[in-house]
Amino acid sequence: MSEKISMDSFYKYLIYNGYFFDKNLIENYLLSLKVKPFEILTGNSGTGKTKLSQLFAKFLLEYSHDYQVNNIKNGYFTVKAKTNFSSWKNMGWTLPKDDFEKLLPIRNCELKFDILVDDIPAKGSIDIGVQLYYSSNDLKNYFKELYEKNDKGIVDLNIKCEDIKKILSDYEKSDGSIIIYQKANKTAVESRQWMMNKEFYHYIPFKHGYNDCEIFVEDIYSNAKVRVLSRLSFKKNELLQNYLKENIGKEVKVELKIEDFDFESFKPEFDCENPIQDSKFNLIENESSKYQIVPVGANWTDNTNIVGYYNVITEEYQSTPAYELIKQAQKDLSNPYFLILDEMNLSHVERYFADFLSAIESGEEIPLYGNNESLALPDNLFIIGTVNVDETTYMFSPKVLDRANTIEFDTISAWDYMSSDLDEGDFEGDINYLQSPLIDSDISQLNIEDLKAILSNINYQEGNLWDTIAMELTIFQDTLKGSAFDFGFRVINEILRFMVVAWKYENSPDEWNNWERYFDAQIKQKILPKLHGSEKAIGNVLNNLFNNCLRERNNNENPKNFIVSDDNSRYITSAFKLQNMSKILSDQRYVSFIN
């Protein structure tokens, strides 16, 4: 683009760049990113698979400041908080993880706002703190001795933290530690913890949760944990403090006025984007490095083409563009990064990508060849693989497809493409939520009980959503029992997680009557991709699955002759796909989803 324009919709951005995609397909792609960091895009050459992924990464680069803050109405961001002793006495609240991540536009910064607490005006701020806990009694006694002597208690605190090493490996001491100066104060003695000074921001990966560490003071060793805290505070305000004191235990609405806040040009007193001057450390070296298109070669037999290897001749690590992207993503956890593997099936995927599949599922690191080190895949890294459909490429095995959301790109007819009104329509749900892949990314970790707690509170015209989805999944699972295409816990959980993010995208209605559109997407993305085989092997399976997608399931309709429509189909896109597969099977005696 030669000129930056105001843009708040990825759909409009695609049109502006001359690309036309079905809105449902784009929604499915964006929602899938929240559930699984690995997507497979399949279709004929030239259907826009690589381009869609590339343009979304570019869209986030150009307009990312529009998507760091969620739930903004009338110029206010709303946080729900519960009043307690601390809220009125200490004038503030610790922010929940989700609110904190949605709110801050820039890492490690302290921000000031006008706020309303149940319509009472006040001056507020976001304050960031780092808290360290230690376990050693010897260290506690040492601090106690310093404190009781009324000594200033300033000590050299030597910290070794593997999480820090992995993320900031280009800025560390020779022994892998960092040293900061810390005071032995009352909380260090009585509670074995203290708030670190701001210098620690230079080193710690800015995320919620605990980082395990080892610390040394003099010759005293202790295990320790470090975590980042965010606090919403307000200046002394007698009216507000009295109100909170009178309403302890009640929930209040806290609104932060941010309509005039310039996210793009904001520069805090503490330079959080470049905290260490004159060093190699830099959180964002080059914005264009937030995505990388890597063409897969026909001769790939291991992962060295992606992650590189240690060269024993030069005694240096032989890097790759993909490796550099992953390392950059590790340093910049607040922004999404995209590794686009183009034409993944030119080589056997299992040979060069098995380590990635294992790491995505297990959360373990990928071993690197030659130097006894490993590579962690950060939560903000999304891997997009494109698959062209032709006879010159390798098939994907079911175990690969089982670990991804597989999204099919249909070939649009010339007539539809040339006659379409490209300015018509837009996303109809929460656009900001849809286009922010890191918002609610922790949904990918929800277990079955967490998912039940959400979905069982949602109803639709015919009943309870949780019970209905359980019944629908059982129907499809029973149809596949006895075949090689049955699905288990992983697929069930990922379908349920997708349903949660789809419900949130549609603004979390109490009665959700559009759920079938998203369950349809998951049948096609998670259940059907593994299907392949001869007419004898899967002919009856395709017929039964097709009838599962119809409103009248007991008529044993023949998919090859049936006229699929919105009126007679519960899951129309899946019905069309199964109908097409049945026709190919009849003509060629063999079919696969990627066909």
C-alpha cells in the first residue's frame, strides 16, 4: 500500500487489496487461530491460501494499535472489580489476567487515565510490578539480621532463570545470570517476597504466571518464583474511598477513559520499547519480520530446513528465516507472529515437521541438531501450512490433519468473482475480538470442565447447547466407530473450544441460535479431513455422515442425487463437501478430503 488508510476490518482490507473471500471462511480462519496455533489451508493453486495468511499478518502490522484494547464502548474500557479492604484502603485492584492483556497497548508501561467507578470520577493509573518469592530459611535469617540492624539492606541479588534465558538469550551474563540491587525490607523478612525495582523489567519476559528461578545473595542459595502483576490504582479520593468502604464485597464497574489516548505515538517516561541502551537487546527489531513465508522444498527430510543446525566446521549455528522468526517471537510475546509454510505437501510432512507437531501438542521444546540445545515455540507463534491439491504432491496422514484445523479454499467461479459487489457487507460480530488472535488465546488450554462451565449456561430455541453438542458429537462419533477415522478427546476439546470463541465473537448471547453455522465449520475442519479410502472402505461412511448433516436424518438419502439446500441441511457446508466426495468416489473409486 502506498498510502495508509483508516481500516478497522480485515474483510475491508482484503477488498481494498483486490481479494475476494467468503466472509464465513475468513471468520473460520481467524477463530481457528484462537483455538490452535497450527492451521492447514487446502485447495487448488491460485485460490488465495498463502495470500490470505500473508495479508492478515500485514493487516496486523499496519493496524495492530487498533486491536490492543478490547471491549471499548463510548470511549471507555470497562473492568469489573470486587470491593475489598485493599480496594478502598490501598486505592486500587490487581487486574485479572484477561483484562490486563486486553488493556495495555504497550508492554512494561505505566499508564494514566480518567476513570469512573460506578459513575464516581477519579484519576487512575495502571501500575506494573514484578514480585519475587524465595524459599530459603537461611536467606530469610540473613535478611532479618540486616533489617534488625537498621541497615539499608541493599544486597546484590544474583538471579538465574531459565525462562529469562530462553527469551532473552542475547542479553545475559556469562554464567546465564543477571544481577540487580535489592533492599532487605520488612516483606523480604516476614513474607519471603518483595516487589522488584524497575530495572528488572529489562530482563523478565512480560507475561502473567510464575517463572521458576534460582537466586544467590552472597553465598546463600534459594529456589524462587517471579511473576508480573498489574494493578489499577486511583489517586486519593475521599468520596470514592468512602463508597468502596461502604460496599465491601460488592462488584463495581470501573471504566477507564481512553478515547483520546494515542496508542501509536505514546512514549512513557520509562522507555519500555528499548529499555537497555547501547546493547543488542531490542524487543522489536523489525516489524516486517513478524511473518515469514517459507517455501517447502521437495527434498526436505528433516527439520533443519526450518530450525537450522549447528555447523561443526564453522562452529556456528546455521540459522534460517523460520528460526529467526521464532526467536524474534520469543522476545515479543505481546504480538502475533506467523510462520507460513507454503506447499507443505511437496515433501513428506512427517519427516520434517514431526518435532513441531509434538511440540504443539505437548508444550515441550524442539531439540536442535548438533549443540544439545532446544527451541521453544512461544504462544504467540502461529504456523500456517498451505496444501495444493494435485497428483504431484504427497497426502497428509490422518495424524497430521488431526492436529490442525483444516480449512478448504474453494475455487470461485469467474462469473461470481467478476460480478461480485466487493464493497458489500462486513463481519457482523465483535470485529476487534475476531481480529485479535492473542485475545482469549488461553482458551486453547481449557479442559472439559472449564468448557462445560461456559457452554452449559448457553441455550437456544430447542434446548441447552452443552447437551445438544454432546449429542451431535456422539452421533458423528458413532458413525465413524469401527472405521479408521474415529476421533477422541483432542478433537472433541478443540471443537468445544472453537464453539466458545465463536460464541464470544457473536457477543456472548444468552440464547445462541446461530451455533449450527460454527459447528458445521468444525465438522468440515476437524472431522472430515481424515477421511480417505476406496468405495468399499468408506462408501457407507460417507453416506451416513451425509445424512447426519441433514435435518431429516432417517431417510437414508443418496448424497449423489440429493439437492442440498439451507432448508433441508443442518450443516450445509459439510453436506456439500460429503456430496462432492461421494461423487468423486463413485467416479474414481477412491477419494480423500484433500482431493
